[in-house]
Amino acid sequence: MISFSQLSEITGGQNIQLHRDTAIENIIIDSRKASPQPGAIFFAIKGIRHDGHYYLTHLYRLGIRQFVVEQEVSEIRDFSDANFLLVRSTIDALQKLAAFHRKSFSIPVIGITGSNGKTIVKEWLFQMLSRAHVVVKNPGSFNSQVGVPLSVWQMQSHHQFGIFEAGISTRGEMEKLEKVIQPSIGIFT
């Protein structure tokens, strides 16, 4: 288990408030799907059309008590029993956390990438391998800079194989995803 206090070392971030050192079990990136599960942590991701920082108060009221942010929280005293980690990029922090988690497992992992056909190849391999093995894979086509870490985070000790697809849209993204997936076998479609 990874605890909140370990995040600063894993991500290079700064603990700006540590109320209770809790294990990280469930990652939340969408405030609409949030529920106060044990060990839930919210990554406040900024995008072109959204900003997770706008939902901190709402999530706190729901019972979420662990947050990763990339900007100062002006009214942090209103979150008296919450943990906050300040990072340069919440997406980079999410990827570093997933890469750290991935290193805990020595199972074979198949990484799939290419211009098209990634999802169908992943699903075919899953159908074949899951007959004899317990396999973890991306749900749907979670192959983005956020989807891949969320997929890899699903790896558990009972899994015998991992199959993860990775897609890119700009330069440098594949290097980041390779660090998260750490594939034993690579397939290009």
C-alpha cells in the first residue's frame, strides 16, 4: 500500500497539509463519479474546458479527504481534516504514482500502440489469455495520458498478465506512458 505521506517523494510534490496519513486505494479524477470510498484521492486535473480545482469544496462535503492539486488552496483552513499535495502537474503526478505502483508487480505486461487497431488487438489478446490467466487491461479505450495510469492502477497481486494500450496526440507522450506501463512485450498496430 502507498500512503499519502509517500506521495511527495514519488511525485516530487510538497505536502501542504497532512491531517492523517491514509493509504491510497481509489483514484478519482471526475467529481461527478466521486464517492467517499476508503483511501479515495482526488487529482484536480486542469484541462482546456475543465478545472478539477473548482470541485474541491464539493468533494470535501462528499467526504473525500485526500487531494492532489497544482495550485495553492486559498481557503485551506476550510479543509481542516484533509490531506493536500501540491505538484507542478496533476497529470504528471498521476503518471508517477501509477508507475510507482506498476513497479510492485513482476508479471508480464503487453503494451500496445499504433495508429489504429489498438483496442481490438487488446480485446482479442484479453479473450485468448483470460481463458487460462487472470488478466488486467484498460477498460474500453482508456489509452490517454490519464487513462493509462488509471488502468495500470488496477493491477493487483492476483493478476497474472497485464495488457495496456497507449495512444498519443503530441510529441513526448509515449515516453511518459512507457514509464507507466513498463511493458515486457511491445506490439505495434
